[in-house]
Amino acid sequence: ETLRSALAELFGPVEGLRRLSGGASQETWAFEAGGLALILRRRPDGVVRAPDGRSPGLYAEAAVIRAAAARTALVPEIVHVCQPEDGIGEAYVMVRVEGETLGRRIVRDEAFAAVRPRLAGQCGAVLAAIHGAAAPPETTLATSDAQGELDRYETIYRESGAERPVLELAFRWLRERLPPPVPPRLVHGDFRNGNIMFHPEQGVAAVLDWELTHLGDPAEDLGWICTASWRFGGYDRPVGGFGDYADLLDGYAAAGGGEIPLPRVQFWEALGSLKWGVMCLLMYLSFASGADRSVERPMIGRRVSETEIDLLNLLERAA
């Protein structure tokens, strides 16, 4: 009721305010006001936190989305960034976009059959627009590159005390093949099937979940959407389970993103599998130690074996 009252001060009478289940780290609320269907993205319980070095915070996230929109990237329209006097906390409000985000439906449902062949090229074009945007001057975004990401995840892995032969091999293999650095550009940081809203007729409708946006290698975004864990069973289609490398890269180049060699994308694809494997491992360890007894942690944690299979397949293909 407190939240409803605060939103009504901004938008007038509020109807249908409800908490959505999506989003693991932020609150997502849907409501209608002023003839618009809206979404509130908010820090849990309205807390305002300083950026932690990886997540830039919701204020910076909103500024980046607006910067991407200025480059015609397909993103939700932000109608209000909450201020302290609004009584809502760290949050922003955007226009609700119609479409589907469940990856398995995008890959398999008949409703997307007609548009599915176009999705990889559209994803490439959207990434070209994002990477062409300038970082908002009022934000402080982290900067990373391939070596920095590899170093960070190897440190996390070593500190966990785990001993996984496939992960050990992958760290060594990737370190021997580090691509040369490139000038950092604005990247989404979590561009994958599951964080993109797709419409069954128009295709890509909006890019969501910008909490990992940063400055880095544009091939990072291109490789992450190709990571096998985000194909939802469509393993023969490397781009999100619905498309091919050539369509992704052609769409990227045609939209002004420039030419990015496929081996560079595949390096980031392999690094993506390794990173997700380490994340899955940490989720299992948090459950095994008793720190987090939710059933979600061991369910995701057991997927480390999937990433090991993916890595072995990638290494065999490269050989």
C-alpha cells in the first residue's frame, strides 16, 4: 500500500499493482496508470546502495538504457527515474513491452517458428546499436577485458578450493589464446536468450536486465548469447538456440558494428561456459556449506557438469 501510494503521487490512480516473479536480484512490479502499462524495477525493499564495482546500480542502468535508446537500440522506454523524495528508493519506471522472455519457448514454440530465422540477425543489429552508444557521462561503469575476466574467475575458482579437471584445462587453454585487447565500448554484459523480449511477429522487442552493463570488448556480448547454456536445448543453433554465427555477425556488421572475427567470438563463448561453470559451482558450494539452503542452489549447482561437457566439445572442435 505504501508503494501504491507513492506511485499514485507520480502517475495518478494506480491499478493492478503486483509483484512479478522474474528477476533474481531486483524487484519487478507491474501496474497500470495514466492509460499506460508500466513496469517498476526496484532495489529490494527500496534500499539505495552504492555501486559494487560489478553492478553499476539502477540509476546508472537507467542512464545507459536511455543512451542505448538514443542509438535506436530496442530497449524499454524509461518514463521516470525515482528520486529520494519519491519515497520508492532506488528504482525506475518503464513502459511495459509485450512479448516472451522464456528461452525454451523462443527456441521451440510454434508461435515463433516464422520469425525464428530472423532473430540472430536482429540480435546482431541490436548489439551494434548498443556498442555504438556512448557511456553516459554521469555514470561510472566498470571496465573489463578478456584477461581481466579470466583472472577474476580463476581467482574465484582457486579460492573455492574446488578441483575440477575440465575447468583447470579450460583456464589453461583460454589463457594460451587470449585475444589482443581492443578499445572498450559500452556492452550489455548479460545479452542472452532469457534477457531479451521477443515478439512472435516482429522478433526482438526489447533488451532487458542491464545490471551487468560495463565497458569492454564488444565480442563479449556476441559470445555470451552463443554460450551453450543459453540455447535451451537448441544446441545445433549456436546463437541462443535459434540462429547461426553467420547471421549474428552479418546482422552486426550490416548495422554498423564492424567486422568481428568468429574466433574472437568463440573465445568469449568458451569463456562464457567457463564463467557459468564457476558460478554454478559456487551455488552448489553455498548450499553444501549451509549458507543458502534454497532448493534453487543445488539445482543450478549440478549444471556445472553441463558446462564441462560444453567446454570439452568446444576444445575438441578447436583442435
